[in-house]
Amino acid sequence: MTFPKQGCTSDVGILHTAKRRYVLKRAKREKYRKWLYKEYYVLKNIQALADFQSPSAYKFVHTAEQSWLLLEFFEGKTVREYLEKEDNEKKREHVVYEMGRLLARIHEAKCPKTISE
């Protein structure tokens, strides 16, 4: 297991198995536990968007003290990593523009009434 430099609201770890990698997130504070559940809810339902690639949310578990979310691992850089290292202003603007378009698509999606299992 490795721990990337991220995760302000959750502890984030990458689980390395013989066949795959997974993301495991843990939240402790009540507010962040609610946010983690919302992340699970959105990821479980956003798969319905055509031409949209998002990590699969495999399992959400909560106890009285903490919540856990197991996710599919995507290889690549975060937007922040890309923007910090890219010197070409046009490329940086393009990535920011594409993130805005992606967020607009997410916000335009119809909200489901329940989580699909």
C-alpha cells in the first residue's frame, strides 16, 4: 500500500495487488464522512453518462467512527499535477476549459432518486 500526497478530507491509500490497484479512502470527521458517501453516490450513478469515464465505486462501509470507500484506480496525473508541471499556457488553458466542460456535463445530468447497486 502506498499513500499519495493528497487527501485533505480523507486518508487516501493505493492498494497494490498481484493483478490490480485500488484506491481506498477513509474519512473520520462526520462532515467528511458525509462527503465521502456523496462521492460514492455520485460515482455509482454517473456511469449512466455517455462517453464519460469515471472510476467504479466498489464498496462503501461506515461505522460509528469512520467511513471507507473502495474505488477503481486510474493511472495518470491529477489536474493539479499537470497544471503545476505544464509550461505551455495554451495547453494549461485547454485542460482548465475541458475540466469546466466536464463539470458542466456532470451538473447537467439528471439526478437519480436512489443509488443503483
